[in-house]
Amino acid sequence: MKGGEARHRNGSPVSPGGDHRLQERRQFARSSPVGVKPRLFVSLMIVTDVALCVYSMYLNGWQFESFSTNPLLGPSSSVLDGMGAKDTGRIRAGEWWRLVTAMCLHSGVLHLAVNMSMLWRLGGSLEQGFGFGRVAIVYVLAGISGDILSALFLPMQISVGASGALFGLLGALYGDLAHNYRLMEGSSFWYLVSLILNTALGLAAGLLPLVDNFAHVGGFVCGLLVGSCVLVDPHHARRSRSMPFYSAPLRIVSATLAVLWFIMLIWVFAWDVNPNRICGWCRALGCLPTPYWSCCVPHVDPATGRTVPC
């Protein structure tokens, strides 16, 4: 948002071959004893996010903020901050629950609609193939990972949105492909190309101002590692062909790297390390300066609660 309001996480990943991939998953699921798995987790997340969006509008007096302040048709940043937006100062003060609640809040109706439509397609396809538990693990851990990375690189800006968790699901699709490519009947190459293109487009959109690309990157990295560990479909593999020879080592390496990733994030955050001083060029991952827009975003001073201009 503009004018020191909450930075939103837009630029959600496009479901790469989502309908085709979902059809494949349904075909294999129908051949199993349990059939197609319901979208329980995805439905729960959508209901939760919609309810919280409605509640945020209630707290805002059932009024949208001005378009110049919030072009996504939603409440003020103060309302979102009070409900649990990612606020680095408050997280450091002990409000760690914001690392979870931030992914359930949205800047407005438009922000919610885009993210929930992607969650239904992308998350729904994965949940029907792998079930509630595995998708929930990827989604929640990716969202937390994105929030921590955002808190490190954008400590003066509050942000909300499920896009970090959605990028985690996108990253998890690489793990799905690595373990289960033999189930795709020759279409794995073009599916990989589609994944790479959609990842590049999604991350490129995060280079625009007012988009929290660090949440996207953090979610994607976590989703890639955790997804490579948990998105294994041994039942289908036994019914068709054996798992790839590297499947077991990949799971071990991915699990190890995922643990190290979270240890690094928590350590850097706990010791109040400023990664922008260590990696000066990393700032460009959040917004790429060009002659056509400014990357300077007004922010809220956590000590006073006042908007600090550029």
C-alpha cells in the first residue's frame, strides 16, 4: 500500500499447468483405494482468511480506505497491525505469533481474491494428491519462513498476505516433480519448463514497488526444501514403477537443509543481525529501482506508530 500503509504480498504464482496436473492427480487417485482426497486444508484456510478479512473491515467501520492509501479495497494499516500483521518491532518484543497470523491477513478484497483463487487451484491440486497433512506442513512452514525473511530485510514495514505460503506450494511442486515424474507419462519436461517460467514471472513481479518479494523468496526456498522431503507418493509409485534411485537421498538432504535454513533464519533474527549491511545488493530483490518508479516506501515507526515519509 501507499502512504506508509501495509506492504502487500501480491504477484502470486500462477499454477503451472494446474488443470492438467490436477487431472493427472485425480486419475491416479481414482486408481487407489482411498480415491480423491478432499480439499479440507485449503477450504479451512480460505474460510479463515475470508472471515479475517470481513472482521478487518468491521474493525475499520465497514469502510474502505481511500484508493490513494489502499488501492486493494481494504482497511487501514493500523487495523491490520492490530490484528497481527508482520511487524518486526513487535515480533522482536515477543509477539512471535505474528509470523503465523500475517499469512492469514490481506490488505483488501482484491488482494484476498487473487490469493484465495491461487490457493484453491495450486493448493487444492496438491492436497488432492498428497492429503491434508503434507500440504499443511509445506504451507505453514513456507509462510513462516517468508515472514521471517521479510522481517529481516524489511524491518520498518508491516506486511500481510498468503503469497509467501503460496510460493512455498510452488516450490514444493519441484519436489513433487523430482519424486513422481515417472507418473507424468512423458510430460515431465514441459511441466518443468512451465514451473521455471511461472517461478521466474512470479519473482519478477515481486521486483515492483509495494510488493513483499522477500516473503515470496523465503516461502519459495522453504517450500522447495520441505516439499522435496514430504511430497512422496509411494502408493502410486508401487502401482506403476519404482521410485527414482535418488528419492531417498533427496529426502534426507532436503530435510537437513530445511532444518539448517530455519536455524539460520532464527539465529540471524534472534541476534538482531542486519542482513542489508552484509548483502547490499539483496535490497534489489525487494524492489528493483528504475526510472519508471521509486522504491522508497513510507513506513511506520514502531516506536511512535507514526508514518515516516521517504
